[in-house]
Amino acid sequence: MPRYMLMFVGDETRRERSSREERERTYAAVGAWWDELSKKGVVKGGEQLGPSATATTVRRVNGEMKVFDGPFIESKEQVGGYALIEAPDLDEAIRLAKSWPAGDVEVRPVVER
């Protein structure tokens, strides 16, 4: 069955500005979504990621690998987590992404070799 990566994208400062109650509601909804799809065998893996401020980037500069503090791309929105899912087709992967309770989702097919 085809696999897709759901990347959960959002503004990290929004979480910081939200109340404790809002965060607890969001985490409860995310937990319910994750549990339901895991029990059905749809979610195959995934994790929440640390804040972009904790990122380290390794770039090739003039043929040499260099280490930089910070995310690969500076932007207002960051990938905050991901789920690897199995779905029969892109339409179903999109339907599942639309049910994500906590913000925006980028959907990409996994390249099967």
C-alpha cells in the first residue's frame, strides 16, 4: 500500500501565545486522532519535533560539510512533527490530513523503490 508523509506545519509562536487550556485541548485532540489512526493501522510512525531554535543544519559549502545553528530555512512556519501513514491513494491521504485537529498539513508521497 502507498505510504505518505504528513508534515504538520505551523507558527511556533502561536503555541507560545496560546493558553494552557488551549494547548491541553489541542494535545487531547491530537492524541485522539493519533490513537484512532494507529489502532486502524494507518499511522506507521511519527513524532513531534523540538522547536526550530533547537535545530542544527549541515550544509555543503564549497565541497565541505559545515555545521550551522538553526533551521535549514528561516520562515514564520516550521514543521513541528510528522506522521508516516499508509493510504490506498492520495485522495485518502488528503482526507486524513484534513482531519488533523491542530493546523496545516503538507502531504507527500513516499518514494517506493
